[in-house]
Amino acid sequence: MNTMRAAVLLAAMTGLFLAVGYVVGGQQGMAIAFLLAAGMNVFAYWNSDKMVLSMYGAREVDHASAPGFYGIVATLAERAGLPMPRVYIIDSPQPNAFATGRDPQHAAVAASSGLLQMLDEREVAGVVAHELTHVRNRDTLVMTVTATLAGAIGYLAHFAFFLGGNRDRRDNPLGPFGAILVMILAPIAATLVQLAISRSREYGADEGGAEISGDPLALASALAKIERGAEAIPNNAAEANPATAHMFIVNPLTGAGFQNLFRTHPATSDRIARLQAMASGQLPIRPRRTTSPTPRVSTSSASTPTGGQRTTRRRGPWA
């Protein structure tokens, strides 16, 4: 299902790219746009994760430089049956996080310094589990490639405005008026394609995060804190690159720009309500599906963070 979803999404984005190319240069422009789209799809598959991490100034950390955060990622990745992803910290006061990478073997999890300062360990674990679910479901490939193509469509739409009016009707059947329409509608259409899968993808990652961490209420609390922080603290890199907003666990845009007329995330209040329903047993959490063996969870006594003993099933990475 995720593979088919990715294929449909990439086809839709490529189609938009070709349409804008047709307006800019007629059939010749569409042929050039096709070659560009093919090259960008290949480039995005191999390099879009590096581009996004660089865009946000993310720095890679290890157990020595960030033992707490790195340890949370390592514990939850093992529990999810995933290879250890690379771990990054973004020096930004806005609390937020995202995952990227073309597959679980080449994945990365990034969190902002603001998130690590604002959230407690249980909440950070919930966020990490959410992002690892994106990795497990291979949503990260869809998100990173979509961000690359959506940004390119926006740039090409601006070219359509500046160049479309200079073409004769044979090269550009829609003329200057069509170029203006494409400049306005193409970025909106690209955003709508993102919206088509965003809601189910985020809900699925919330469910997976609750299942991996064993603590849906911690993730719910984290989402509430992150949304308040994101609304109060701007993320300048995200404002400059709104095509990447859908990658974050909570929309990083402040809402001051036109792009926020189409939000890429479902309402945080709805996500919190679903997590609370999972915690109370009203909404069942489906068992995970992994492609590699999942470590067994011992039901024998285990040390608690305070040094005591208990015999219940683990609910967090420190249980």
C-alpha cells in the first residue's frame, strides 16, 4: 500500500511538473520538463535526505555527544525491529522533529534543540517512536521526494509567469493569462497532492508511535507542547522552505503566510483525542508489522528508572 501510494504521489507531482513545462514552452517545454523531472526524481531518491538535513543545519550526534537522545533512538529502533538510524539535532528554539531517508537502512531522525529542552524523556520517546514509524512505513521516501518536487514546481511556476507571456500562441497555447493561472494554481495543486496522503500518514505514525513506545499519553502530551511552541516560536528555515513543512511532526509554519491556507497536518486536537482513546482502550492499537525480527520483550522483573522492580510489560524505553 505504501509503495503504491508513493508511486501515485510521484506520478502526480511529475504530471504537474510537465503541465507547467507545457505552459512555459509548449511541447518542447514539456519534453524538457519531463527530462528535468526524471533527473530530479533520481536525484531526490539518492540525495533529498541530505538536502533537507543541510537545509535545516542539522548536525549529526552520537552516544558521546548526546547520550540521552541517542539512547532513546537506539532503544526504540531496536524495539521496532529497525536498523539504527543516524541521529541529528537541529539548533532551533522551535520544538519539532522529522525523519528522512529513502529506506530503513538509510534513515535519519532529527529533533530540534528546542524540543529536547521543552519535553521530558517520556515525551521525547513518544516523538521518536512516531518518527520511527514513518521510517518503518517508508513514509520518509515519500516525504523527502515530495518536498523536492513541490519546491521545484513552485520555482517553475514563477518561470511560467515571467516567460509564458513572451511565447507566441503556437509555443504557449494558453498565453499570458494561462501563465498567470499556472503560477497561482500549480503550487496549490502540489500542496493538495501532499494533503491527499498527509492525514492518514500522520494518524498512522501516531498509532505506531503509541505502539512502539507503549505510552500514547506521552505522545499526546508532546504534541500539545510542540504545537504551542511552534505557534509561538518561528522556524525561519521552514518559513523559507514551506514545501518541507509536511515532514515535521507538527506544522512548523506560524500561519502568517499564504501557504498556511492549506495545512499539511491534521488538527493536533484530533490526533491527541485519538491517542487518548488508545490509552483508554476505546481505540485499539493494531500490532506492528516488521520486516526484521523484533526483539523479545521480557515479562520478567525489570528495573525501573528509580531502581525498583516490577513485573508488568514494558511501556517505555527506560522500563
